[in-house]
Amino acid sequence: MNPIHVHLIVNHVALLGSLFGVLALAYGIWRSSHDLVQFAYFMLIVGAVGAAMSHFSGEEAEHLLRNVDGITEAAVEHHEEAARPIMPSMFLLAMLAIVGLVANNRQWAVAGKIKVAVLVVGMAFFGLTAYIANEGGKIRHPEARDSLQASTNANEELED
């Protein structure tokens, strides 16, 4: 397995971990389920760790992509720029989820407010990871690039 494979795998851990964590947390809050909230916190921590691993594996994957036909440096750079805010948001989500685990277990008075804070940060984190993953997908899939779509639409209008 090369660094590109590792990067792709851990990207999915970040994306799916945060998605399932947010969904489980929302449902756990609604159902007042201690166990489901604990599971959700764990999934959000897994998603945050996946994002950190993805961030650190990205540079090595980028170097390997330079030798692959059909890969534009602009698409890689755009993905890299999109990923810049992932580390601070990953750190914030992981810390809040860890505090949430402790607060939920010890039944602190602020546990409810922490749940809401983690839910909001988790939704934002999922949105960020989805955006970054989408930009990363455009590296290998030119049909997903906005500029290509715009030029395709322009060609269709000219034919009409």
C-alpha cells in the first residue's frame, strides 16, 4: 500500500467518522441515550484522528501524484489549500468530544451544553471534511471539476 492509498483510506475515516458521529449524537440527544452519546463522542474522536492522519499523509501522496498522467498541479494545490483549516478544527472537535465523554460519564451540570457544542462543531467539521474530500476527488476525476463543467455547458449552448 502506497501513501496515496493510505491518504484515501484515512480521508474516508474522517468523513464517515464525523458523519456517523454527528448523526449518532443528534439521535442520542433526542433519545436522551447516555450510551449513544458516548458512542457518538467516540466516533467523532475517530473522525478527528482520521483527519489528522489524512493531513499528515497528504504531503507524501502529493509527491507521488506528480508522476501520474492526467493530474494537474492546480487541482492538487486547490485541495491542499482547502485542507488548511482541518488541523485546528480537528483539534477543537477532539478536545470537545473528550471533554464531552468525561462530562457525560460524570454527569456534570454542563454536559447538555457540551453536547450541543460538540454537535455544532461536529456538523461544521463534517461539512469541512466533505468539502475537502470533494476537492480531492477532483484531482483524479476531471469530470467533477467546475471549470470543465462550465466549458461543457458553454459548448452545449454553442451547439444549440
